[in-house]
Amino acid sequence: MNSKIRVGVIGVGSIADSHLNSYRHNPDAQIVAIFDLNKDRAQAKAETYSIPAVYTDCDELLANPEVEAVSICTWNDSHADLAIKALKAGKHVLVEKPLSQTVEQALKVEQAVKESGKVLQVGFVRRYASTTQVVKQFLDAGELGHIYYAKASSLRRLGNPGGWFSDKERSGGGPLIDLGVHFIDLCWYLMGRPKVKTVSGNIYHKLGNRSHITNLSYYKSSDYGKKNDVEDLASALIRFDNGASLLVDVSFTLHAKKDEVSVKLFGDKGGVEMEPELTMVTEKHQTILNVHPQMDQLKFHAATAFQNEIDHFISCCQSGDKPLSSVEDGVEMMKIICAIYESADKGTEISF
Ligand SMILES: NC(=O)c1ccc[n+]([C@@H]2O[C@H](COP(=O)([O-])OP(=O)(O)OC[C@H]3O[C@@H](n4cnc5c(N)ncnc54)[C@H](O)[C@@H]3O)[C@@H](O)[C@H]2O)c1
């Protein structure tokens, strides 16, 4: 009997490579099938990764009893529907972030997880980074005390990927739902998942996609298109029941001197900078210390984080354990993201 978890991958654009490579390196996983709306892309990926079955219809992939688990790496508009379909077909699901485009859809996925009894993991890959795992250990041991303030920025000067990313119907929004979901989740997770009290947000449509800029290159989506009806910049203040607060700003385009990724958490016994490089801050004998852990990677290392994420998913499929980035947390992130958009739209604070 084959004890490996047999996996199908739905949507095989850019990020699917991180899933496919990680499954390939997991001795308990076997990639058996793929599907993409773009048949040529699916065929090419099947050849690269020696995948036996390439489907032209998602229902056919889900009807294959060989497939026990799926990764969903499609545009955001199909995450919830595909996750529900896969769960109903008896498959475990790893769904890329965001879980859905709306809270209503997210709650339907949560319901489907309950009814199916299957594993659903949300692709909050930053939780699985080695740096995050180390910081979590320090936090759980109480070394930094109560985290009462966190601040995260992911600011791109010229980084609207175009295509589906900048088409609101397919993405659900711009940098907030794309980048913000990662950074809000990371801070919220490290803060101990406190209950949200209020959310206040702003979004701006000022610069567009800046596709006229020359001499500076940037990442473009697999099917690049210039249509752009998503925000350039979003900022938010999230207040929690325990008194803590989180300040976040994210952009696709901005008149900034350089791109910036910064994640900082401040506790009453110590602080930590996750990005741009892991550093903890504490004090001893009336002196402030910057503590630099000795680790292979002090910055977010995507390949390792994806490998850890996929290894965790496969292990949960085998054990039936609830994953670290559960459907409930995916729902909570959608509540926060949607509340930020609602707050920006109404120009008022949203209470939970
Ligand atoms: N975890 C991360 O760090 C990370 C990074 C990038 C993207 N993502 C997420 O991954 C997803 C895909 O992003 P990407 O950068 O790979 O985009 P992409 O455009 O490179 O690839 C998406 C692929 O999905 C296919 N597709 C879309 N809808 C489909 C459907 N209903 N059925 C089958 N195939 C479908 C497209 O044809 C395309 O090949 C997005 O949800 C994005 O938010 C996550």
C-alpha cells in the first residue's frame, strides 16, 4: 500500500512552483495530478515535474479517487468555491491566501471544513518561516512579555503585478488583500491571536500602476494586463480587546525612495524586529541589548518557509491534526481585511 499523500495542484502559475517543489522534496508526498485554466501552462508544468495526470476540467481532477489532497493556487476569486468543492469531494485542502474575497465566502468554507472533517490549511506562509518559529518560542516562553504594539510595512514603489492582481473582480483588492493579509496575519499570530475590537483603515487610488515608468524592473503576473482598479496604498490601525494595537501600511505603488519590508513587535519585556532582519531587543543590568540569533537565515527565506508549510500540511493530512494556519484564522483575517476596506469606504472606524 502507498502511504504517501497523493496531491493534486489546481492553478499552476508562479506560486504553484513553490508548492510543487516542496511536495517534490517531501518523502511522504506524491504529486499525481494538476489542472489549470491555461492548458499549455498545465502541460508544461506536468512535463517539468513529471506529473502523470493533466486535467482540462477541475471536476475530473476532484473525481479522481487517487487524489487525497489539493493545493489551490488560483486567482483569489476561485479560492472559496474550489476549497468547498474539494472538501465535498473528500480531499484535504491547502488554499493559498487569502482564504476568500469576502467574509461570507470564508464562513462557507469554514462550514464545509466542519461538515467534511477534512484538513484545511490556509497558506499563511510567513507563519512557517524559521525566523517566525524561533520568535514564537521566545514569545511563548514569555521572554518578551506582553506584546502591546506591532507595526508592519510592505511598501513597493513600483510593484503592481498587473493581470488578475490589479483586476478587483478576480483579486478582491490590491496590496491590502495581497500583501496586507500576510503581514497582519503574522503580527496577529505572534501577538497571540487577540480578539479584534476596532479597525480603522484608509485606502488610496492616487498613482495607478505606474506602468509608464522605465529603467526600473518589477514582478509581473503570469498573464500580465494593464487593467487596474485596485488601491495603490492601504493603511490601518487595528485595536485589540487586550489593549494591544497593530499599525500596518502596504502599497503596490508609492513615491517612496526605496521598497521597504518592516515588521516590528514591542512587548513590555523586550521587542523583536522580524524584518528586514531578525533582531531581538532586551535589557540586562541597566543596558539595552540587541540580540542577533545565529541562524542560517535571518531574513524571510521563501523556499524554507514553503517547505515547512507543505511539510506541515502533509503531516496534518496523515494525522488529521488541525493545521497551524486553520480555517478559523483564515476567516478572522477576512473579517479584518474586509473591515479595513469598509472603514476606508465609510470613513469611520468599524467595531467588531
Ligand atoms: N503565499 C505567498 O507568498 C503567495 C505569493 C504569490 C501568490 N500567492 C497567491 O497564490 C495565488 C496565485 O498567485 P500566482 O502569483 O501564482 O498567480 P499566477 O497568475 O502566476 O497564476 C495563477 C494561475 O491560476 C490559474 N487559474 C486561475 N483561476 C483558475 C481556476 N479557477 N481553475 C484553474 N486554474 C486557474 C491561472 O490560469 C494561472 O495559471 C493567489 O491567490 C495569490 O494570492 C501567494
